[in-house]
Amino acid sequence: KQAEPLAEQAWTFFEKNGPPDVAAQAALALARARGRSEDWHLAEQALGLAEQLTRAQRSLFDQQRYLVKKLQMYSDALRFALFLADTSPEGNARRTAITRAWQVAERSKSFSLHQAMTQGGWLQALDPQRAAQLAEIEERLDALEAQRDPSEAAVEALAKLSAQRIKVIETAMAQSPLVAQAYASPPFLLQAVLDALPAGVGVVSWYWLESSDGWWLHTFYAGTNREPQHISTFWTADEVAALNTVRQTSTNCTPSRVGQPLPAPLGNKVFPPSLLTALGNCHTLLLTPHRHLRQTPIHAAQITDAAAGDNTTCFLIERFAIQVLPTLTLPFPVQVASPKAWRVLLMGCEQDGFHSPELSDVPMELKTLHDTWSASGHTVSVHPMSSDARLDEHAPLSEWQRFDLIHLACHGHFVPQRPLDAALYLGSEALRATEFFTISLNTEVICLSACDVAQHTNTLDGMDLVSDEWLGLALPLFQAGTRAVLASLWKANSKFACAFMQEFHHALAKGTTTARAHQLACLSQMNAGRFGLWANWQLAGFPN
């Protein structure tokens, strides 16, 4: 009662006089002070102002720096929506409040990825001079990386060239009319997204809120009835620390030594029995992680299988096919049936031009996959590459849009400090993440049979990312138009990668969905090797 008149005065003044970022904070403060469902439009207006101002920051760095001050608004708006849900009677009022809270949670995730996808191929219209400048910088980067020089001067030169390339890209972005069009981003309507999902696909989304003595994990979900639901579980600081420790160390381990980040006690907190029961009629789950669950192999979480009746534990992937997505706000591709006759591109490099260790299993991997698809009557183009080969000699990027599936078997390279320099070493070239911004793809799935390339960074130019960004290879691949990406969260074992991919492609060629093919591949390798040899393969993207 004391806060409401003060908040109302502040909103009246700043709405008229600005600045808009303070006006946004005042609008949200007034909505929370009144605490009524009919004042939700003020919270919506506040978030809309914050997002509009964030889009006005043309560079990724400036966006993230601006979001440092604004991300708290999402948490405050989420708390307000959850308060309305808790104080509303069962029925439409509670459902509306849960939907609002879920929409806020999704809008706070991967802001820059959402912008990249809504604005479309802003790099595809590069003027020739800018494109030549970008190509020249990338050739110099390739040459430096091929030297494998660990000296401080070489590392500094790489960082300088990388920063120069990002500057060229940001300049092109700032001059693109497509970026200006993206400022008026279309509204996110959660129920429309849920209703458009394929039959049998359920959705689970998480959002962490910190409290004075730990963390609350808010879980939003919808089963086959598409009814938005919400539950929350409390995590102690020690539980969250244990989860983060295993997750962070797995990226530096050999695959055979990777530990289970979500053993049954923690796995049951991520997927409590009531949630599993509510999703019991689903065959596939679409998951959108947040914060401490990001880059975690959730498909390999250990859960207690109540359906078995004897408290037996199993992996989540044994119950459901699993796909992950950064946020539901990404524009979903138009739903189409999987192609009856796939056009498949297979490329691999046993020995690249960057002095990487030999991948002796690559020739057999390509041959087996070629035989698998050919035997089922599909069109296959296979390209084994030597260490001095170039992409243009085999399958130029400009031609990749012809294929429904692309499989790349090679070494992967990911440097957290330079996420958009994530690269695939094919012959004498490093195919970098940013190069995918310049093309259009129509692929159902891209399989990256390489180490580490499912990773995304937590920092950018020395600054901690505050929104839940997927900065790495996923961002440009989704923006280019692929529906799904299969990639490794940590180091991959070449022999097991070959076996996993054989099972995955075999299932796809027989007509299963991408998620089901991933599930079958995981199940086939589960008993053949240690946890870290199969749990690394994460399927990200949109369900088909």
C-alpha cells in the first residue's frame, strides 16, 4: 500500500519524460506493487521496452553488456507471474498466470540467438568488398591455426585476427536493412507453439531463481493435452555446486572418465515422479534448459522409473526420445514430413592440414553410412578429403542447401573465449561458425561427428554472458535453416563415434524421426561402453 502511490508517480513521470529503460523499471514496479492480474499489461510493457532497447545495441557485446542491467527484470516479472498463479483459483485464471510466467522464462533465454534467427540471413547480402575482406581474414586465421604455434605472440595474433573478423561482421550487421526490420520482433505466443507441436511430443522448460539459502528450480511443462503446468523444487547450494563441478570438468576429461552429472538423487529433482507421470503419454520430449542445466546431458540423467514399480533407476533416454532447444521463442520451421527420398552429403577427413591426430575410423564411417543410405534407395554424395583438399573442390558451401542431411566426420575445434571461431577441420580449411551465417540450408539434420562442437561459451570478450546464449556452432546453423544438429558435448572417441553414427543413420534411413533415431543410437551404445562414450551426443533442434 505504501509502495503503490510512489510507483504510480514514478511510472506517470518516466512514461512521459523517459528515459525508456527507467520507464520500463517503473512500469514493472507498479505492476508488482498492485499485485493484480489486470495489471499484467504493465509487466508486458516493461519487458517489451527492455527488449526493444537491447535490439538497438547493434553488436553482440553491447547487447550482453546492456542485458547485465536488465536481466533482473525478467526474474522480477517471473516472480510476479508466479505470485499471480499461486493466488489464483484453479481454472483459466491460474492457467493464464502459468502461461505468462512460462513466456517470461522463454523470453529471457538466448536473446541474441533469437534475434539472429528473426532477422534472417543478414550476412547473405554482403557487398563483394566486405565479403572479400572477410574471406582474406579467414584465410589468415586458417594459416595461423595450421602452424599450431603455442607461443604467446601467436595466441595474441589469433585473438587479434578473430576480433578483426567479428568487427567486420558487426559492421555488416549494422548496415543490413534486415536488422532494422528485426527491431519489431513478433510477439511470442506460447500456446500457439505448444499447439503446433507434433502429436506425442511433450515440452519441459526450466528456470532457476536464486534465494537466500539456495536455488528454486521452476519447471514448466505440457503433455499431450498441451495444458501449461508448473512445479518447483528447492536445491541447496551444495547440490547446485556438485552439478556444476561435474558438468564443467566433463569438457576437459577423456570420454571414459566423464562422470554422471545427474545421478538419481539429482535426476529425480529435475524429473520428479509427478512430472514423469504427467508426461507418460509422450514418446518424445522437447527440453529447454537454463543456467545450471545448460550444456548438461539431460538425456542421460538417471531417474527412478516408477512405471517399473520397484524403484528401478534408468536413464531418461530409456523412457523418452529427447531433443533440446535454447528457447521456445525461436521461430519454428514450417512443419513438413521427413523426405521419403533423402539427399545425403557425407564428408570426412582422416588427416587434416592442421597437424591433428589421425582419425583412422573416418574412412570406414563414411563407407558404412554410404552403404546404409544407398541400400535404402536414397541419393548419397560422399567426399573423403585429403589434408590439402579444399571445400570448393568437393562440395562448396553454396551447394549444401540441396541436401536433406549433412554428415561431417573430422576434428572439431572450440575455444570458449572465441565461440564464433568454433571450427571443423576439413582438409586444409577450418570451416568456422560464422561462415554458416552466409548460407541457407534446408537440412533435416546436420551430424557433426567431431569433438566438443556442441559446446557454447559462458563469456564473450572477457565478459560473462548474462542471458542463456548458445554461442558456438549451433547459433549460425539454426539461423541458416537446419532443423536439428547432432553434436558432442565433450571429447569424442573415434571408434564409438563411428558405431553411434552407424546406428543413428540406420534408424533415419528406415524412416524414424530424428529424435527416435538418436534414442535408438544411445540405447545401442549404452551397454557397449562407458557413460562418457555415448552420453556426449546431444540432439538439439526442432522436432519433426
